[in-house]
Amino acid sequence: MPIRLLVVDDEVDFLESIVMRIELRGFQTHGVTSGTAALEYLEANPGSVAIVLLDIKMPGMDGLETLRQIKTSFPEIEAIVVTGHGSQEYNRLGRELGAFDYLIKPIRLDTILERIEAAYRSRHPESES
């Protein structure tokens, strides 16, 4: 069964590109452009997502608040925060809120895929071959 992933990023070009590239690698991927849309998707599709790839800097509800709400309502979901505005403070806050990892754009696709698989294995150790 493919890993089910939700990508949340307000940069539409990045979002469409990363969703397509991840899907081509065999993951089941859905993309949304805001934290609010992410929470609505998760509410409407319970159990449909194992990993969230989440941008930090977004208008409206930022990625940290989205992460906080995901971890409160969907604690079984792992989150990887992604940003083009890296800082130690965002890294610290993201980890305190329960993020599995913190990646700074630009990110190689191989790195993203490795971290997604590691996050999935952290919750599903039986999936290791």
C-alpha cells in the first residue's frame, strides 16, 4: 500500500510540482494551499493521510499553527515542516509542536522522499523490509 501524503504549501507552482513528482514515485499524494484547507481535508477524509509535508510561512494560518492543530486533532499523523525561511527558532518550535523533521528549501526530491519514508517507518515499524 502506498504511503498517503498531504502536501500543504501556498506556493502553487511548488505545490503542483512536488505533488506530481512524489506521485510519480508511487506515493498517494494530495495537495492544498493553506492550513485551513489542510485541516478541512483531514476532517473530511479521516485516516486518509499518514504524513503531512507542511510549509511554515503561509498567509492566514501559518504552518506552525496548522501543525499545532494537526497534532491535537490527528496525533497519529507525522509532519515534516518545510520552509524557504529557515531559522533555528522555527526548527525548535516545529519540533516542540511534534514535527518529525524540518527541511529548508530548496530540497532535493531524494531527501524529501527519504524523510517521508523515515517518518512513516517511525509510526509503522512493521513496514520495514
